[in-house]
Amino acid sequence: MQKSYVYIITNKNNSVLYTGVTSNLIKRIHDHKIKKYNGFAAKYNCTKLVYFEEFTSINNAISREKQIKAGSREKKEQLIKSTNVNWEDLSDDWIFYFD
């Protein structure tokens, strides 16, 4: 079964939060880091992965994404701190190999 992910990325100052959903977290984070798409995340230099959840259903991931996006900044910060107190880049040690 295909896994799906909800993730939160931020910029180096942790001042902007972007919440997204994907079926390939490693590739999607790589795309953010190289600013592959000209969107909100690229505009605000959101390249640091600070939170993610894994799902077995894309529909559940999308529902969770909507729930997170509907929450306040404070709720998102609490969510991040629940698993990543220091707001470290969870993808720092990932190796990206894509053609």
C-alpha cells in the first residue's frame, strides 16, 4: 500500500510555516530545497522539514493536512514541538538521488 505524508516546513528563522501533503516525502522535500516550484514555500525560503506524519491512505493524509492548516500558528508550533523541540531539520541527513 502506498504511504502518504503530511509535513510542515519552515525557513531558517522559523518565521513562516508551510503545510503540505505528498506520497513521496523525500522527493517532495528535495523539490522544496531546490525550489523546483515557484510557490509559497519557494517565495518564503521554506526548506527546513520540522514535522511530518505518515499515513496509509492519501485521503487520510489530505484530511489531516486540512485539519492542520485550519489550526492556528500556536497549534502548529505545539505540534512541531511535540516531536521536534529544537526545530531541527529532520531531512538534514537525507541523501537525495533523483534524475
